[in-house]
Amino acid sequence: MGFAETFKALSDPIRRDILTLLKNKRLSAGEIGSHFDMTGATISYHLGILKKAGLVFESREKNFIYYELNASVVEEVMLWLAELRGGNDNAQAE
């Protein structure tokens, strides 16, 4: 995972909303798309960016593709941000 791809993926509010939808359960692309007023192609575009960044997993079952949150990448980003924040707190304390 590259942080540049991850932050690019997180920079878009639609993709952040998709991650929020996937927080508790896996969903098909159609189920994800039902939450937005956009074409299936646009949803696929956003899902592709999230996959490239490693933020979602894709699994196929029969005629459906399901997406789920890759919590380990999210945790890695959160850990990095926490360390960065901790570094700033230490600098301010000096």
C-alpha cells in the first residue's frame, strides 16, 4: 500500500461514504450504488480507486461481486496519523 494512493482514495467524499457503508458489512456494487444518485460506471470507478489503494477487498460469488472494508489498511493509516500527531505534541511541549 502506498500512502499516496490511500490519501487520493480518501480525498473524495463519495469514496469516504462508500467506506462508511462497508464499515459493518460487505455489500455488492449494486447495493452500494443504491445509496448514491450516480451511474453504475461511476460507482465502479470509485470502487476501483478504493481497491487500488487497498482499502477494500473484492470477492465473487456466483453473479455478484461483493466489497468489504480492509480494516488493516485503515488501521495502518490511523496508526501513522496518530504517530504524526504524537510527534507534533512532543514538538509543542519543548
